[in-house]
Amino acid sequence: MRIVEIHERNASISSSIRNAYIDFSRMTVSVVALITDVVRDGSPVIGYGFCSNGRYAQGGILRERFIPRIIEADPESLRADAGDNLDPFKIWNTFMANEKPGGHGDRAVAAGALDMAVWDAVAKIAEQPLWRLLSARYNHGQCDQRVLVYPGGGYYYPGKELAQLQEEMRGYRDAGYRVVKMKIGGADLDTDLRRIEAVLEVVGDGRNLAVDANGRFDLPQALAYGEAMRGYDLCWYEEPGDPLDYLLHATLAQHYPAAIATGENLFSHQDLVNLLRYGGLRPDRDWVQLDPALSYGLTEYLRVVEATEAHGWSRRRLIPHGGHQLALNIALGLQTGGSESYPGVFQPFGGFADDVPIVDGYTVGHDTPGIGVERKQDLYAELQRLTGD
Amino acid sequence: MRIVEIHERNASISSSIRNAYIDFSRMTVSVVALITDVVRDGSPVIGYGFCSNGRYAQGGILRERFIPRIIEADPESLRADAGDNLDPFKIWNTFMANEKPGGHGDRAVAAGALDMAVWDAVAKIAEQPLWRLLSARYNHGQCDQRVLVYPGGGYYYPGKELAQLQEEMRGYRDAGYRVVKMKIGGADLDTDLRRIEAVLEVVGDGRNLAVDANGRFDLPQALAYGEAMRGYDLCWYEEPGDPLDYLLHATLAQHYPAAIATGENLFSHQDLVNLLRYGGLRPDRDWVQLDPALSYGLTEYLRVVEATEAHGWSRRRLIPHGGHQLALNIALGLQTGGSESYPGVFQPFGGFADDVPIVDGYTVGHDTPGIGVERKQDLYAELQRLTGD
């Protein structure tokens, strides 16, 4: 049993959307195919992975550092002790060899794509959906039958009007979502308040609406938005300021009574620990949103869950960012608080299996081996290009 | 006045050395040449840059993100308002456009190489040594005539014995250095104490010796080494633990009375601020060692100096890591506490101008325009390969 080849390439997820910080007109991701010599159903098992959106493809790091370290390793050193599967932890340690501590950025994104391909292969070799394998191995066999999902949307499309924003949100509600999310901070406060109120006309209760500033605000702005929004009793107020400005979050949490969410731009369990130590977040209401496909993969996310609980927080306060199938598998099998969803953007990487419905704001798992990428037709077509099929 | 072309490629700085965390047998750096249409002394001005050691070349990020953004920008938008030079801040903002906040890792390294080339060009266009330009623009004309330097050495060469370690340290002392540094944490405590005592036989006073654990220790190990070393009254105890584990540093600082140093694996002013807020370091004795050629360049290092002083610390507590000429220019022109030096390793990128001596542990500046890479023959030869000369 061995890894025969690892292919990677860049794929475009360009979009005309923008948030308060960046536009996505040239956004790319890395996609990875990990080909094994294990045969299931008459074909070699191939694990597929991709990095999540927002931080660009990482082909340089994959080609020059991570992939050669795996290919040059003794195959025996990458196998589980029982010899019946690959060992994702040994593989992770192998591709991270001779990498210094700290500096968790693009490297974490490259690892996110590669580690996803490893876990997809491991679950396929075990002939189980990944969420079921996670439940059995790391969650005492417990899992959730359905997962709270919310669409990351409400961007500032150039020229978008309030009516169009309402139309988008009606679309999400018609598709079965209950909680929706919209961007703020890309306009002035008055404009954003009008946008929020327009969306509240569609979704009713503020508990059905999260807002996302994408790290744009300094402390006075974060506090001013918090003060202006407190009457809405929103589902959460996401990324109010720079993701590393823990003092800003701690100060906001003393003034803003409703929930705060952050973490999609923290890329390691070390950074998560600092958020929990210094960010002043409240374990009874706030949310932590690290994205496993941006932050060293599921292998590191298991450390994230462990560190979260070691700091006295429930894993239910974790909602992985990214809206991809890896996050959904994690939410099901490890019982986090939910998963983001991207039904409309970042295609074909956003969204879940084609035939799995969203009902009353929840979705369910798939029943095929692996992460489930084969169950999303446009995604699978993109991934198959890696192996020349 | 415009940037005509930007070339980049990988260069090897492989070495058989290792520290407590990684080996350097496949270490690479990115080198950059920024060609302008400005003519000085009959030739186009070319700015050269390279990233510092330890975090690998970053060609993917340079080629796919940073360089295209500069080349596609309106040249007018990259010029200083007076029209007489390039503006490094405008260029930095241009290549960092559409980059999300947080995640300061490989991207910061790529920026370090590119930003160095920009500043080299700017100083050459201004016909001044970079340190003099920094003094005039950002330090009220003040500068240092000489800079404290220390060699980063004392690695665990495979098979190295105590006698060889002493020999290496005698070499540094003979070359004019007073303070030397050695690695710890790559062996057990007893072995490291024997190595420290062997070096103290050469350098005499503990104030002439710094030790560097390269982030290897957990808290109990960091405390145990601190307890065992306190009698030596060492110059400093560097990178005791994970660079992001601020609580470890704060705890150690309560137990270890002599100086602590850290920061070479923090890559942004945001991370520096967290170190100052939460790391418990003591402004009267401890040292902060961010490396400008790993952490978004001199442009970001000006923010580092500003944030350091805003937190009530003297810029004299900053000693840039890396042992390269950019760090030396910064130390001279901005009056930090000193600069690392690599007379023996990471060649040809480590070390200063060929004809500038080290005397009594200090060195002096160069007098030619730019950073001074043309004054280091082997480095200049390597950089010239970028433009096909």
C-alpha cells in the first residue's frame, strides 16, 4: 500500500463579488489528487482535495516542499500501524518536516488542500463516508444526523441594489436555509444599516441574520457598528476587526451583548489558543470559525477541537468556515455547531452533494466512501482534470 | 520613471547545519531583481532583494500574485508624489491588494524579498546608501556610526564535538566578534550545558554568549533550561518556545532573571503587538528579533518600530534577525540595538560588505548607493544571474 503519485494544479474561483477587504476577481485555489495503489471497486483509490477560498492557490509550496517530501518518504513510514490504510498523521508530519514553527499563512493553505486529499483517500480505503470514520475514530461513535448550515452571501456585487440583495436572500430561504449571512463594512454605516433592514424584511427575526465585516474595522468602527446593530439581536457579528487584534475582540465583547464570531483568518491551533486566551470571547454565545481547508487540514482541526475543549469551550461553538464538503463531514462526525455553505459562489468548490437537500436550515450527510466530492458533479469534473481523465 | 521588469528565481542556501527544530540541507531563498528605466552612472538602476533564511523560496507567491500586480499597475501610481523616485509604500500597497488580513507566513517572506529590491532601487535612485536615506527620512537625520553584531552560529553539525565548537567560536572571536551565539535544545540538557561551558571557556563572561533553542521547548523544558542556565548570566536566551505561545514567554520571564529574546518567527507588526501585549517581556532587558527580510520587508519594519515605541519600548530593544545587509542598514539608519551576522553560513546571502571589518564586536556602514549588495562579491554574482549578465 503506497501513494503512487500526487498531482496538483491551480483552479480559478474568480467572481465579481467583493467583501469589505478584497475582491475575488482573480481568486484561485489549489486542487490535489493523491493516487494510491489500493484498489476499490476495480479502480485505484484517488483522494481529492482543494484549499478553501480567500487565500489563493499554493502550487509553489506544494510542488517545492510538501509533495516531494511525501514522494521521497519510505512508503512504510506513511502507513497506519495495522498496515491496512495510510496514516494521515504520519503523512502530515512528513510533509511538515523541516518547517519552522510560527508563520501560519500560505503554508497552512497548501497543507489544507493536501491533507484533504489524504483523508479522502483514507476514508475511501476504509470504505466509509469521512464523517462516519471521524465519528468512529475520534468521537466515540457519536455523530449528528443533520447539520445547521447557512449560506455565506450578501456580498457587495458592483451595482447591487437593496432589491437585488433581498432577492438573493429570498433565494436562500426558498432553497431551504433559515439563517443567512451578509457582508457589512464595505459601505458607510448608514448604508449598511439600510442593507441590514432590507434583509430583515425578508428573514424576519434578527436571529436569522449574521453580518460579516471581514476584519475591516478598527476599534472605534467596530464599537460604532456594534452599538448601531445591538437592537437587531443578530445571529452573530463576524470578523469585526483584524483577526490577530485580540484586544479589539475583547473590548467589543464587553460592549456588544449579542454573539461575535471570528477565526476564518487564523490558521493554526496555536493562533486559536491565543484567541481563546486573549480574545475575551464568551463561551456561552460566541463562535469560532477556523477553516480546516485553509489551516493545515483536518489533521490540525482535530488539534483545534482538542484545544477548544481544553480551554473549557464546547466544540459546539466551532462552525468551520468555507462551505465545502470537508467542513460538512467535520460538523457531522465531530459534532461542531454547524457549517458554512456556499450554494451560489466559489463554484464548483462551494456547496455539498448535488442530491442532498437543505431543509429548515439543516442538511444531512452522504453515504458514499470519502469526502463525497464524487456526489457533486461539477466539482468532480474539475477534480478529474488533475489525472487527465 | 517606471519599473520595467521584475525577475525572480530560487537560490539554494543548503547547508549541513541543523538547529533544534529543522535541518537546512534543502533550504532555499527567493532572489529578486527589479529593473527600472532610471539611469544612474550610465546604467539602468536595478534593485536587488532576497528573503532571509529559514522559510524557503516563495516563487509561487511572487509569480502568481505580487509581481503581476506591480507590472499591471499604472506606473504613475507607484511614484513618489514629487515624481523623483519610486514610492515603496504605494508599491507595497499595490502588491498586497486583495490579500486578506491575518495569516502572516510565506506571503510575508515573499514580500520581504520583493520589498528589499524596491528599497534598494529607491536608495540607488536617490544616490544614497540605504542606511543614510532611512536616517534622513525616518530618524530625524540621526544614525549610528557603528552597530553591535554577533554571529549566529554554534549549530549542531552532524558529528561535531566540543573541540570543534570551541574552534568555531575562536574563529568568530579572531574575526573581531565579541558576543557569539550557539544553538541549544537539539540535545539533552546535560549535553547542552557541557557545550555552553565549552564555549564559555573561549568567550569568558556569560555576557558574551547568547543561546538559541529555536522554539523547541514546551514550558517545563523552557523553565528547566532557564533554571540550569541562570548562573551563567548569559547575554540572552533566544526562542525558548513556540513563537506564538505568549503565555510560555510570560511565565518564563517571571522565573528567568536574565534576558530573553524572540521574534524571528513572527512576521507582521500585528504579531509583534501581541508579543508586546501578552508575552510578558521586560522592556529593560529583553530583545525582539523580527527579520525584515522574512516579514513584509523594511516597509513593514517601519511599522514594527512605530508599534514598538507606541508600546513604551525603546527601538534599541530591536535586533533584526537574519545577518543580511538589509538588517545592517536598518540598524545603522534607524538605530536599533544591533544586527545578527552570518559570517560562515547561509552564503552568499549572510554577511556584510567584503571590505567592512568587524572590530571589537561592531561593524560600520558602506558608502555606496543602495543596500550594498554590490560590495559583497559572491552575493552580487548570484544576484546578477537574475538578469542574465
